[in-house]
Amino acid sequence: MEFIESSNVELKEIYISDIKKEVVAFANTRGGTIYIGIADDGKVIGLENCDEIMLQAGNAIRDAIKPDITLFVDYDIEIIEDKKVIKISVQRGVDRPYYLEKKGLRPSGVYVRQGSASVPASQNAIRKMIKETDGDTYEKVRSFNQDLTFQYAANEIKKRNLEFSYAQMTTLGLIGEDGLYTNLGLLLSDQCIHSIKIAYFEGSDKSVFKDRREYYGSLLKQLSDSYEYIDLLNKTKATFVGLDRIDKRDYSPEAIREALLNSIVHREYSFSGSTLINIYDDRIEFTSLGGLVPGLSIESIMLGVSQSRNEKLANLFYRLKLIEAYGTGIAKIVSSYKESNIQPTIRAADGAFQVILPNLNYTSDKDNIEKGAGASDSYNPQFQAILDMMKNQGSITRRQAQNILGVGQSRTLKILKKMTAEKLISQVGKGKNVEYRRRNKAANIKTI
């Protein structure tokens, strides 16, 4: 019998620990056989202590390779040319990709058979194996990155009096049945590879750019950061009925919340692009990747029909009381405009879904001219508190503004920066001696 190394045959003169790499390669490709006791040139050398070597090899393969491969590996002792050799038969596994636990689920730990050699798999090959064995549902697939941390998510979940143990993570779907992190785990982790990009423009088009933010980390962190920033830009308009003042924000906070949650919970995360939020004077556009789930239409969504693309992610947000029930988000957005003569726009295209919220207080320059209006009537209570203090004492420091607003240092600086950009106040001095003073153009915030 002639022995030649090939795509499904590996020859080893003696047992070496490197044999684990060959087992991984065969299990990830088309299976194969390893002979121990036969040299690379096909010469039968034989072994003296076959039982001891089989035990050693079996323990190493069981302990060093993940997921468990033992059901797909058989061990036999064969007599060839009156000499004992060990035959290890490896079947193609069903939980590919298999990998060396110490190296992890990366090319240095995942091997495939290429000709007569076992070589590291490419990242694309690893992703393909994961998709073939785990299916097409993104959130259930094993995460390519297994070095995940959950500091932000753990704090948020515990704040809501929910458990965040290994068992709970498995129940929620952050950890799969094989003990590995899933893509849902990746989305909730501090290492989430997706982001939310927010662009803030002057006017109703993209000709004048004012600010840009991009938020990373756990989806729960991106949700919080994005909402806080949009809320900062959500101004309040004051109108008067008799002696009573009625405050009306540009956008219903509930509409912003639901549009933001919709863009996070229902987007297609197998696409690598970011969720986009564009803020104009007259509208906010929330654009998420993925389009409609097959079988749904805009009409059915407006009727309250819902089929979540990411069921486990939606379930997690439901348990965190961030969403109430499937199919209510769009209805809440529409309801927030029921007393307005303008309505939100819902759009779907191949690969994208968009919600557009019109500004409830917006009037064009033409409207202002026709009405004989001057500056904007926008009223922001935080801005007004700072302006009132400046009116009384001339200028204020950042610390004084922080004390008046009752918010943190970073939020105070954001508000002062915004007021400076809108030419309501001016900054005087640098470093520790910075002060802020009211400008004459502060009339574009309505005072009382």
C-alpha cells in the first residue's frame, strides 16, 4: 500500500502536538485521515506505544479545539507491513469553523486544507463558514471578534434591575449554545463595529455644514449619546395666549425617541455602513440600512404590522423597557403630528429605510418676510437662564453657568459652544480666565 500526502491524507512519523492543526484543517474542509508512524515520504516506521499516544492525542484534540470536535474524530490502530501505526479519521464538522482555543476565532487559529498542507484560513473564509453553519440571521451568528467587554451594557441593564450573568447573556442570545459570543453580543459590547453618524446643517440642504458627531460603542451607548445630542438641538418656541405662555418644541421628544429606536433596532447589521441622522432647519432625517423586511410594505407598517429583522435585539430592548411592543413605534411618530398640518414621511428603498420628522415650529425665510417677522422666535430655557444671568451681572464663567443649569461640565460646555455659534454670546479670554458675555444679537431668543 502506497502512502502519499494529499488534500485528505497527512503523514506523521511521530506524534507531535502540531497534529491539532491538521485535525482543525480537515474538520473545516472535507475531512481526512492522519497516520502517525508513517514518514512524509510514505515509508512505514511504526510505533511502540500506540495506546499511550492515542490517549495523548485524544486528550489534546478534545481540550485544544473548539467547538467540541470529538464526535467527528475516530482513532484506530492498524498493522501495516507488520508495524503498528495510528490512524486518526476526521470528518467534516457541522459547527465550522473549528479553531485552536489558544489562538481564537481568527486566521492564526483557524486552518483549512489546501493541497497537502494545512494553512490559516482567510477572514472571508472564516465568515463564510460561520454563515454556512449558523444561518443567515445576523444576530445569531458567532461573532468574529470574541474579545468582547460589556461595561456599558452591564451598567445599563443592572440599572433597570435586570441580571447580567453568563446564564442571562445566554438566555438573551448574547452567547450562543456553543459558549461563544454571537453578533448580538458584539452589538451590545463596547467593541461594536457599527456607529451612528449625525450631521447638523444650516438651512434645508447640505450646502452649509455646522457640526458632525459619530458615536461608537455599545448600541445602548450610541442610543443615549445620539438622543442627548439631538435633544440639545431640539429648540422650544414660546407663544402667548393672553397672559399664558405656551412652549412648543421643534420636535416631539417621543417622535425623536421612536425614530431613533427604529433606526437602531430594525436596521440590517450585516451591512457595514453607519446609521445616518441629518438635522436641517426644517426636518430631521433618520436613515438606516436594510430596507423593509421581505413581505412587509409601507402600508402594512402604517397599519401597525411589524416583523422585526433582529428579534433578539428587539426582545432585549423590550425587556429594558425601551420599546413597548412590536409595531407601535411608527404609530407613535404619526400620532405626535396629529394636531399639525404637516406630517412625517416614511420611505423605503432597496437597502435603506428612512423616517423624516418635519420641524413643527419651522417657518421659511419667505414666510417670515410675509409676516413681517424679524429674528427667530425660538425659545430655549437653558439659553434663557444663561442670558438672564448675564443681563444681571454682565458676564459669567463656565462654572457659574454649570451651577445655574444643574448639569455636568461637558453638557454645560456644549450649551455655551452652541450659544456662541449662534452668536447669542461671545467668549472672552482663554484657559482658566474664559468668560462669556451677552451679545446684542441675543434678541433672536425670545425673552420675557
